[in-house]
Amino acid sequence: MWNEAKIVGSSLQTEVELFRIRNITARKRMRFHDEDTPEENVNETDESSEEVHFRKHIFYVILDNITGGLTVRFSAEKQISDTFSFLFLRNYQKMSEEELKCKAAKLAEEYSKDISRIDLVQEMNHIAIVHNANFGRKQLGALELLNALSEYKL
């Protein structure tokens, strides 16, 4: 990112310079006896102080924000998956009637204005019965199920 910023800056014929605010209140960190001092811990790549500052205060901050955003999105996706996963064919066939009622009740509570708990439980039981009557306990993927429904004109 830093190199690209330099290239763009040079193509615009401007000087690329990274401004920093010095931290006057920085405290020294206590070091262990076997730890290198900052003067001894020299980077072999001879990066300029601007590049080090850029990596530390911009690049790593961006990576932290991306990681945090992905974590939030994946946890939201997991919650949605947990709520709706019982509706998938492979899942509701494996469930007992009580487990199916429990999951349906949870979904109906979440969307109480749109879904009736009793209707959803009855509908899921009906789907399981119709599926078992037409296809047996055979596990069908989404495309296989669609083709079978078309074939049987259901």
C-alpha cells in the first residue's frame, strides 16, 4: 500500500511524505534481561521511519478493522444459519418431532408477526410426510429435489 501510494504520488508529480505526530508522553517499557533494546533490534530491510510508521499506524489498523468486521459478519451468519438450518431437507429429516417443534417454535417467536408457530410445525411435519411418501428417506440435494419435483409434477 505504501509503495502504491508512492507510485501514485510520483505520477501526480507530488512529493509523498507521511506526517506524524510525535508522542511526547510515551513511557519506556520494562524489558526482560534477555530482550533486545530498541537500538539492538534493527530491521534488516532498512525501512524508512515513514514506512515503519505507515505499517504500524495505518496498515495494521486497517487489518484489525477488517478482521473485526469479518468476525462480526461471520457470527451474524452463524446466528442466521442456526435459526433457519432446520428448514433444509437434510436437517429436518434427521430431527425428531420434538426437536423440529422446538426449532420451529424458536423461528416463530423470532418472526411472530409473520409466522404462526402451530402452522409452521404442522407445515414442517407435512413436508416431511410428503417427502417420505414420494422419495422415501433418500437424501436429495437441492437440484436433485427440484428435478424430482418436476418429474413427478408436484
